[in-house]
Amino acid sequence: MKARFNRKRRTVIAVSALALILGGSAVVWASDHGDAPMVSGKTTDLSDLYVFESPEKSTNLVFVGNLQGLLSPEASKTAAFDEKTLLEFKIDNNNDNKEDLVIQCVAKGGKMYIYGPVKPTSTGGPSSTISTDASAVVDITPYNASAPVVTTTTSGIKAFAGPRDDPFFFDLPQYLKYISGEAAGFNNPGTDALAGTNVLSVVVEVPKSMLGNVSSINVWLETKQKS
């Protein structure tokens, strides 16, 4: 398969200088639930990036990319992955802030196709190309399904795609009070302003051995649209 995607309406979430320690149990995350009008509400709009060691297998790493945040239950019934949108995890494993590997995810015909981890055809440019066969294919789990649909390949890659409860916790009312000087701090527990909202999620679990013989990686997430 060969397909090219460019940066039209691109959104990016980065774990920037934070490095995920492959030999430990570190967890890194980044979130972006508010965007400019040209991006917000679009199928390319990212909300979360999570990378963490698999709780079931310490030799695996889990990558989670969430799109279309703040979906209401009603909107979640019809929300769908855009087949012209590429979700791309970019992985820097030598600390030069350039992607050495990518995991590319594209929906088609009710399935999510996962490509990689693979060396990209180019780095740092305005476009990405899928030029390899899919590493995993998983049926997209429908909203309100009784159980998530997960696939596991013979190479050890696991994948899921579908709607999930928004995992990000943010006490927005208390935050607004804090920055306005009405409150001295946050409550414990706080009030989750995102409760009841959903995201479209892509989860890819890969053996750490596929990421190179390194002790840490930098990860960022992009969406691009097909040219």
C-alpha cells in the first residue's frame, strides 16, 4: 500500500522533552481539549496522547491517541473516524527531536489499519507516506458495544479503535477560580468537568523490541489529511 497525507488542518500533541523510560514503568501524557476554530470540532482534532508500559506485559509499550474530544453521548452514536485522516505516532529514539519510527493508523470500511512501527520515508516534512503493508487490522468497536474489539497479531502487536469515555480529568470550575484569585488551590477530589464526554480512541500496543535498542524515547502525535 502507498498513500500520501499532508498537513492540511494538522493538529499536534507532543510529549516534547519528556522521555518515556523503556526499562521502567513511567507514564507520559499530553492533552489538548481546546483548539482554534479552524481545528476544533474537526475529524483531525486531537485531544490526548498517552504512552505507558503495558500493565499486562512489561516488555510491551502502549500508545493511545484520542480524537474528537468532548463528544456528548448523543454525538458519540454517530461519531466516526475520517477515512481521509491519518493518525501518526512519531517516535524519536536517539534524542535528536526527529522521528526515527512511526506508527500510522488509518480507518477504512469499518476497520482500523495499523502500519509500523516502521522507519518513515522522510522526516520533519509537511507530508507522510504509507508505503508498507498493515501490521495489524482491527474492527472498529461501535458505540455502546458490550465489549471492546481487540486484535492481537503473531508479532505481538495489539490494537483497538473506537469510542471511549474521555480519560482526561480536569476541574475546570476550580481552575477558573484559581486563576482569578478566588481560590488558593484545588480540591481533592475535584469535579471532573469532562465527565460524560467521549473521544474516538486508537490504542496500539507493541513489543519494546520493535522500538530499537534504546533506554528512552520521545513521542509526539499528529493528524494529517489525505492529499
